[in-house]
Amino acid sequence: MSEYQENTVGPLSLSAADENAKKHALIAYALMVLGFFTGISWIAGFIWALVKKGDAKGTVFVDHYDNIIKVFILTFALSVAGMVLAFVVIGYFVLLATFIWALYRLVKGLAKLTSDKAYHA
């Protein structure tokens, strides 16, 4: 994990690698949130996170990429299960719970990212 450096003029500053990792995590989160409306950008956000995760190694923000990937995989799996179970009504509850969980994880990630914190900090 990289160290924050104290800036005597203002708030803490991030290294160049941290700034780059933060920028790409923000793009992935934005694509995932946009995916609630378009669908295809949900997949694009996942792919963006997969591609850029290697660049984030050693930065404060590396666990944001793990969060994005986990949200995609679990949401996809639970959505498929929910659609199958929709024939017996319980699937609608699974789909609703999955939507709420995914939205929570993405909003929490964005809040932590914009505060310059690791996801699990």
C-alpha cells in the first residue's frame, strides 16, 4: 500500500499511481452505475476494472477493483437465479434484493473512493 504524503498547504496528496488508480476506478464505478440504465455499460465497467486492476497493484485503491469485480459476478449470478425463480414468485424478491445490494456496494465504493479511502478502510 502506498503512503500518503502530508502537504503543508492543504489536504493530503496522493501519489501519481494512486491518482491513476483512483481515476480508473471512478470510470469503472461510473460505467457500472450507468449500467443500471443501459445494461451494456455494466459489462464495460466490469471489463474496465479487470483490465486496469493490474495497474492499481500497490495503491490505496486496489480493493475497489476487487469490489467492482465481485459486484458484477455476484449480481450476474443472482440475477440469473432470480430470473429462473421468478416463475415461482420468490425470484422477484431475489432480483429486488440483488439490485439493492449492488446499488449499496457501488454507492459505498464511490463514497470511499471520492474520500481517497480504500474500500475496506
